[in-house]
Amino acid sequence: MTKKAELVFIPMTGMDHLVRTVQLAKLLVHLSPNLSITILTIKPPYDTRICSYVDSLTATATGRLKFISLPQPDPDVDVFKFMSRLVQTQGPLVKQAVTNIVERSNSVPDSPRLTGFVLDMFLTPFIDLANVFGVPSYAFYTSGAAFLGFQFYTMVLHDERKVEFDELEDSNTEFTIPSYVNPVSTNLFPIDMFNHESFTFLRNMVKGLRETKGIMHDVIMQWLDQQPRSSVVFLCFGSRGSFSEDQVIEIAYALEQSGHRFLWSLRRPVEQVKGMKESPTDYENVAKVLPEGVLDQTAEIGKLIGWAPQVAILGHPVIRGCINRNIKRIKSKI
């Protein structure tokens, strides 16, 4: 008999990180009938939109997917100071929440046993807490594999070759990064690399990634990393964008006949209830709304996904064009 297991997820407070974590948890619970997940959510003091989303998660809880909202931390003007202090301020609260989970598990027969932590890429210092409970930690890395290689290698440059990035901010020095095909100039590096405090935070984050049991890579970004540069058309119509089944069929045929590589964020429309239109949701089985054979015919050139991290995708070098009704594509110079 397969033993029941429970994972504790700790996402970062940003909307993109939070939504991706919830979607991953839902997918794992759907695929693994003996798995339960508890997500510890932290409301940021600087974004009421995220706070409202956190509050709404309670209504989506099931027997095997639970949400625990931790007390809101005090605000901090600097984002890296806020993230650095988040582990310190929330650590005791997270420990108590997990202790309660373990005690409940021990007192209820046939309940799932705590088997691991899944930490946001920015919250790897919580590894120490997982060690206290004697369980492994896994990092949910929400960027592409190439950028993960970039982060690992730049830390090697700093720690082993004594490269001081804050001295290179205004230079065009090029570095050969193993995860990239071409050399990368420092004028393309993230600006946080040139600030001592933010770089220290990133360095500690990468150190934590190396200490985890494994890195759960974002499958969307992983697929993009495998595509040729400037080759993919991204179809995404906003977090509230959706189409009727007839429209979906027409778009699917158009993509198949075009022969172009594509990434399509396809959402299921929700009917209006009492005059209020809810946000679209992801399809449980997208094949049911597509023409027969389209998924097989486009398997080598296209990928269908549900909710999409639009800004991250638009910033990927393989994106050549975007069919999108909002301003994000303009900001990304697509």
C-alpha cells in the first residue's frame, strides 16, 4: 500500500511566484492521489491585489490542498531587505505552522506524513527549518534553465575567480557562460548584480539552491529554452482573456496550418453569475476543446499551457512575436 505523503510549499509574495506555486501544487495533487499539500501564504504589505488573491485561495482548498495564511510582515522600502528579513520574521511562524501539521498528522490515524518542503527560489534559507523537521527541501525555480546556469556560473566567477561585479557596471566586459551559446556582456546582466546588498542576497539564494535535494524547474521556461532564437509566437490574451469553443477551434487550425512555432496560453471561459464575471480558469483536459489530431500535428512546434507568466515569457529571447491585447508586449519591446 502506498504511503500518504504531505509537502509544505512556501512561495514568495510576488504574484507571479504565488500563482505558479499554486498551479504546480494543484497539478501534483491531481496527478498523485496519495499526496497532500499545504501552502503557507504570506501577504505582502505593499500590494492589496496580492492580498485579495491570497484571501481567495481559501475557497479553492480541498481535502488534499490546504492554505495557511501567515501574519503580514512589516513593510520595508527596499525589496531585497524585505526578502532578506522575511525568513527571519516569518521563520518562527512557519515553524509553528509546520509543527501543528506534524502534530495533527501524528494524532490522526492514516493521515499523510510530512515528507518535504518545496521552497520558492528566493526562500532557500528555509532549508534550515526543513532540516529541523528532518525532511528534504526542493526549490521551485521559476526562471529558465539557461538563466539558472548563468546564476550558478556568475557565483563561480565571484567566489573562485574573484570577479567584483560592482566594478563592472559601466563596462562592456564579456563573459563566456556555459549555459548560453554566445558570450554575454555585463551591460546585459541584471542590474541587481552591481549592488552589493542585492548581490549578497542573490549569492545566498544560489548557495541555497545548491543545498536543496533538487530543483523543480518551470516546464514552460524549459520548453522555451529548447527553441531556436526569435522563433516562437506567443498567444496570450491577458489573465481575463478567453474564447468560445468555436473560436478556439479556428485558432487551433490557423496555428496548425501556419507551421510556425508557438506557445498558446489557453483559458476556459467562466459564465456570468449574478452579473459578475469570474476570471477564466485552466482546462482540465484541453484536448476536448481542440480539433482531433491538432495536438499530435503540432507537438514538435507548439505548446499549449494554461495560466502564463506573461512578462517572463515576453522577455525570453526565443519570442519573435506576440498576439496579445495588453500593454505588456509593448513594455517588452515585442
